[in-house]
Amino acid sequence: MFGFLPNFLNLNKDDGSGSSNPPPAKRARTDKENVPENDEEETIIQKTEEVQEEEDEIEAEEEEQRFLRFDPVEYNNKESARDREMRRMQEKEEDARLVDTVQKPNFELDERTVPYNADKKIMTQLIKESVQTVDYDENATFVAAETRRRQMIEDDPMLKEHLEFKMPETIEQDVIELSKKRIRIMQNITGNRKEVIPVYCDISRNVNEVDIPHSLTYKYSDTNVTRRAKLDELDKQIEEEKKNIKCDCHDQTPVVKCWKNPSCPCYQTNLKLRKEFQIGKKKDGKKVDNKKDFLEYDYKPTEFATHKPVYLKPGSFDNVIGFACSELCHCKGHCTNNVTLLVDKKLNSFELERKNKNLGFQVKSQNCIPAGTVIAEFTGEAVKSHDLVERDYAYQVVNPYRSDVVTKLLKVMGHCPEELEKSMRKAYRTCLYIDPKHIGNVARTFNTKCESNVEVLRVYQKSFSPSNIRLLVVTTESIFPGDELNLDYGSEYSKYLPGGCNCGAVSCKNNVVASFPNKKDKAYKKNMIALKNKIAKEIQDKHSAKFNIYKSQVLDKI
């Protein structure tokens, strides 16, 4: 029923400080590490071009502490604060205009959406003018969302024969009404009629009391803006050297069978990435899984087939990388080797709500989502470290201290001209972030929780240039209507919260850390397993209860 146990229960590694570090995937809004601020400082961390892979892996482990540190943001001292703010405002306006020129998948303009304005004061006022009190029936909303999802699958030949959701013949109308008055801040934050995400406020009693935070004044975009990452030269080199990866697969069916097609270069790239990043080195003549023994569970390598669940190990960000067909391919990405397809279909319905002034907005699902489903892409502006003004929302996609990553990518690419290899290594020696502070989508609003139910991973399309990385959000457990979607920002994040973590989860660190057995105790291993089993049982019981509610309030109505 659920994906895996909370990450903090992995006590196999001890850094000597008495606290466990968050896995590398947990970087959203938490990265405050020291990073190179300009090209001159990059030489400090640069090693020789021909670095042995094993040495790189050792260095990565040693630098992991520094990589995840909560240090103050360092700015470019050559630029004054006023000049930096003026430049940033101009860049923000340019990037926002660029978003409007990009072709968006599955998009239809929703004129009900509040028009975007780069001036936060003006944007706040525009949002405030749209606030109104509406009738809200939770059960009816959930039934409508579940029905919409199933109808979309039924009507789409690319999904109907592949996803196991059957459409009922009729929809009963005797839904139990739980209607109430609710303050709606925005009717649809996305601007897209194909993806309606309303925004509600439950902490105010009338429209005049509603506070509009600046976190709502961003430009909504389902695609990344990569202009300021300055990767055009690398992309041009890759194209000139014909190192773009695309296939010639095609057939007469709505879905091209690229997955498990031995002649499909995109699928073969997927296999090579799995071999390099997920499967360990040979031991006694056999391949072994690098992280097989985590918490007594055996995780199989993650697959990136279009219609299959994407099952992840805890902390998979640096060890699970996929490749998907794209519009460059003959199949146009309408195939079985494109894990991004379901994101563009926009099958799932979400809403934003604010219940606690101290916690901000949260994302709630309106329909059931199976574990292993790709539900969104974490989008924003692709920026280098020295251009990143604020890091409270940013997610790091390129870590310069993991030089083994580019080494493995180059190995998968095959023979490269020397100049292209140098350009690739240079691109991966610079910290690169996806920053949704001013341009982003629903994924930027995921809150933190000790029992996270979504995870982020990287999937490439077209080539291995950092500009072609897509950060996909995957459910790690079954999501029921009304469930909040949460990332785990890591154990370091809770230290900066007044009173520590207050997520309310069964396994919240504040609640159970006192129950941890003493490592010096002879029965430590036995007691630790007992604690894990106890928490797992409580989580499973919680999911069983949620399913029963889902069945009675939604499934039985359709």
C-alpha cells in the first residue's frame, strides 16, 4: 500500500555528529551550501580531466557533508545589492515574456486566470480583487476529479489500452453533500483550461481579511526557462557532433513500442544509464545492487517505461537517472519509452489550500493516484549558483562535487571529440539550480513532511546537456483524494523551524526520536527492527483507513 519507510530510519551511516544527513534528493528549499561563485573559484574544486571513477565516488562521499550544509547565501561582492535587485527584476520580466512564447503541451488559455504582472504589489492587488466566497462540496469535488481522470484515460487511445482504469457505465447522482462556504483566492492559478488548480484560504472568515502572500505572485509555467544558464554553446556543440539522442521507431499503433526495442537508441540509453547508476560493480562474477540492503528491503532497479510504475529507492536522486524519447524522435515521444508523457497529459486534479498561516499553502490531490505515478515536473528558471539570489525554493540539479556523474554520462554517450568532452565537464563543474521562486508550477508548493509521499528524480531528453534535464515528481505511495503531497526537505531543515518539525506524521522526528534504541545496547538491532515494524504497522493502518474512506465516499459513487 505504501512505498517505503521514512528516510530518517536509515541509521546505518553515522557521521560522528549524532545526526543523520538527508539523502541528496532532499534539496528543495534547503540548500545553503558553499558553492563556487565565479569561474575563478571553480578551479578550486577542479581536478584533472582524466579522473578515475572510483576516486570520484570517494570524493563525492567526502564532500556530501559540505554539499548539504545550511550555510548563508553568498552573493557576488562585485555587484551592489541595488544593482543586483534591478538586474534581477529586468531578468525576471524577460524570462516571464519568454514563457509566453514557448509552446506548451496540452494547453488552452483560461481567461479566468489572474493576469501576471512582474510587480509584486500590482500582482498582489490583482489577486486580491479575485477573492470571493464560494460553495464547496468536498465529496462532489473528489467524485468529479476521479471521473474526469477515468474519462480522459477512456478517451485517449495512447492510454486506454495501457492504464488499468475502467470507466463505469454511469455516475450515481446521490452523492452525500458536505457543502460549505469557502474562500477562493484564485479560480485557476495555471492559466490553462486543461489543468485547473484553484486556490483556497481556510484561515480567514471573510474576503476582506484574506492576506495574499508574495509566494502566490509567481509566473506559472510548466516548462523550464534555461536562458540564464548559458548552455546554448554546449547544446550547439552536441548538435554539430551529432550527439543528440533520438530514434527512428515507428509503427501503425497510437503508441510506438520503443520500450524493450533493441534497435531504439533511446531505450538502449536507458539501459546504459541503469547499468552505470543503479547496478553495482561485479562481485564474484555477478552484478550487485549498490543499495540492496536498505532497511531489510530489496529494491529492483527503477524502470522508465511510459505506462509502468516508477518505483524508487529512498534517496534515489543521485543514483536513478532515466532517458525518455522526445519530439526529436520519429515517434515524437508518443511511445512506451517516455516517462514524461503522463505529465503532459495532465490527468490528475489538484488544489492549493492554506490552513495554517505559519505553514503557507499546501497541495492537495482531488483524485486517487497510484504509487509510482509521475504527477508533475518541478519547473522554474535554470540558473547557476552565482545568479541565484534566493535559495529557499531552488532545487539543485547539477552538483560539481559529483564529478563521477559526468564521467558516467560521457561513458554512456560513447566516443566524444575532446572539445565536446571539455565542454561537458565544464558544464557539470558548475552548480545548476531549477529556481521556481518567480517562475514555476504547482510542484514549488509541496510542503515538507517526515512521511513524504513524493520524490524527485532526473530524466534526460534529447541529450545529456544540463539544459535537457527534467525534474519529475513521482508518488512513492498511493495517494487518496484529500491527501496532501509532501517532499522531505531533510533533517537539517527542521532545525530552522521554531520547536522543530511539526508535520504531525506518525513517524515525525519530534515524536519518535526519543524512542530510538541505544546503539551501545546489545539488543540494538533487534530493538531497531521492532521500532521500524511498529511504525510500518501504524502507517499501513492509516492507509487502510484512508482507502476505506475513499471507497465509501468516491468509488461507491461511481
